[in-house]
Amino acid sequence: MNLWADLENNRLPPHDTMEQGRWQRARRPTERIILSSLREWLLQDYAASYCRSLGATRIYRRCYWIDGLGIDSKVTGPVQIPVEPEQQNGSRTGKGRKKGVAPVVPPILQPVVTLSQALEQESKPITLCGLMTEAGSSKRRSGREKKNGAVREIALPKESGIVQASWLEVAPLLLKEIEQSPAIFLLNPFGPATFTQDDLTALYQRTVPTELCLLLSYKQIETCLLLARRSSEQAATLTGLLRTDRWKALPTADEEREQAVDGFVTLFIAGMQRHFQFPVQSITLPMQTRPAVVEEAPYLLLFATRRQDSLLSMNDAVYRYHRHINEQSHQGVLGAEWFAAQQRERADEALEQLYQRTLQQGRTQRIRRWPDLRQQLLLANFGRYSVYDYDMIMRKLLLNNEVRCEWRRAPIDPEETRIPGSDDTLIWR
């Protein structure tokens, strides 16, 4: 499906249009490229960090990466993943896996398996199991599919693999199978078949760690609103999903489509927020369209979590993603050093503003615990600064005697400057 009006097709660009990852012509990324980049970014910058934090608790030994965006299984042939030497010798081979035998998985799941192998070799190991579903249709079907008069049961892979069904078809079976394990869900609630409130409630009510990454396509939302105004059945679906019919008051004129989409997203987030303590985060997805030009893709990623470690991991992932896109857009262009200098200058100014904001907020509210103040600042500026940036600001405040800390455990070295923890008390001057 075309995402930009001026995009002719969804094929990958010819090789001669790219050089070392840089766009050479003014052509926007295709849907296929956007989804591939999204998966890679979430896996490497978010899932890796979050899985390590889960492993550190020593409570969970497995986390699932559930990708329900939909893929075409006809073009995902199997490939052997190299087995690490430790696995060949029989250590940490995984449940039910023969020693020295490499698992066979589709290429699209190779990054998940590679990351899982790395996580299993760490001092606090955890296994990441990736499951991807096939693309669905606009017609809902149950977990049992009739084909040529026969009934075919949908089987779930024992390890990472592709489920031969769409997310909505397999969701009840899959959620039951992984009910005791943490999971990261990457889903599109407005794909070929629109989610219902029951579909989302099944995810909201999970009692184990559940991280939701819902990908919204602006064009799909426009189509959904258009159909709802023509179909009473679709209108009832939207009203049930949002738990309100306020979407009917959204503008209908073509020139107000952007306003209508924004209003719809606001209603959708409000419905999600009832189930989460932390605010649902709206994450834009900037993409490089040509040298030194970055534009937002017509997508929005909604992120919801109940865990602070997951929130911190996603904040840093967004920070790194935006910084990487900006840096990449300037590579190889005339005046690249000037662009880099300008970016460093803006970053320094932003950090100075953060310093002053932290000082003012700390003095005004007299917040005693640094993790509490840091979380307030992070939520107000999600993805703009890294957790490291916040901690370095606190360190600078301590060095400048703007605040002092009553340590629960006194530093061994009086000259040591630590970052206050949950048990340490801040005294603002």
C-alpha cells in the first residue's frame, strides 16, 4: 500500500540509487523499507536493552518478541543460523535443541535469533523467542481454518519462527501459550481488519510484563474513518474500540484530514491510557529522504508499558534513533562538518536548558529522590535526552553545590561523585 501520494510503487529502490546507505535521489522510503527499519531499530536499540533488564531480575528466563505486522511467508525461505562454539559444546543449547544443530529459521527472524544467542551468553542470561505472523485479510477467521473441505489447526513454532496465520487469527492460542512469559508486541490495530476492544483488552489484562508497540498508519486511519461514515458496522466497531462516538465529530473535509487523524489518535490514546500507569508515548518516525533532509514517515508508534525499566529503555532507544537519523543525513554532503558543528551546538544548548529546568524543578518541588525527579523530566521530554544525560546533569548540580546528597551509604572516597539512588536524599540549596 502506498504511503506517500507521490510514491509510484513499493519496490525497493535500484542499487544505484544508494551509496553506503545514503539516498542519492529525492525519493522517499517505501513502506517495505520503513517497516524493516522499524523492526531493526526496536530490536537492537529497545528489545536488547529491555531483555537485559529483565534478565537482571533473575525472575524471567524467556521473553517473546511478537511481530504481528504481517509478512508474506512465500518470500521468507529458511536459513541456518550459525551455532556459537559454546552451543556446539553443549552449553546453553536451549530447550529441546540438539547439541551442535543450528536452528532453521527464515531470514527475517535471523536478527532475533542472533540477539537471543548473545543474550544467552551473558552473566544473567535470558532467551528471546521471536514469533512473526503472516499478513491477514479484511475478513476475520478463527484459529481453525477450513481449506478444501479440511480443517487445519494452526501450529505454533517451538522456537523462533513464522506462524502461518494472521495475528487476529492466532492471538487467543498464542496468548494462552505464552501467558507466563514477558512479551513485546509489535502490532497494527488498523490493518486489513480493525481491532476490537476485546482484542486489545486481552493484551491489557496480561499480568506478566507486557510491552505494547502499536504502529498506526495515517492513511489507514483515514480509510478507517471514511469506511465508518459509510458503514454502520464499521461505525459500531470504531465506537466500541474507542469506547466513545466522539470520532463522529471529527472533520470530514479533505483539507482537514490531518486534523481528523490527530483527533482520532487522541481518542485512541485516551482509551489505552486507562490501563497504564505511565503515559502512553507517541513516537514519530523520521526518515532520511535525501541528503541533509529528514522527514517524518506517515506513521506513529504508540508505546505503552507498566515497567520503569522498559520506559527508560525506550526513551534511550528513541534518543539514539533520532540522533542517528540526523547524523546519517549529513554524511557525505557538502559542508558535513558545518552540519555536525551545528548539531553539537544545539545539543549543548539543550543540555544547558535541561540543567536549568532540573535545578528549578528540584528547588520548587523539593523532590528528595533523584529517580523521581528524573522520571518527571524524562516523561516531559521523552526521547529528547538519554538517561545518561539526566544523570550527568545531577552530577553537575552536585559538583556546583546547587544540591547536596545525604547518602545512605557514605562514599569510600570523599572525592567520589556518585549518582544518587532511591535510598539517597537530596537537599536543595
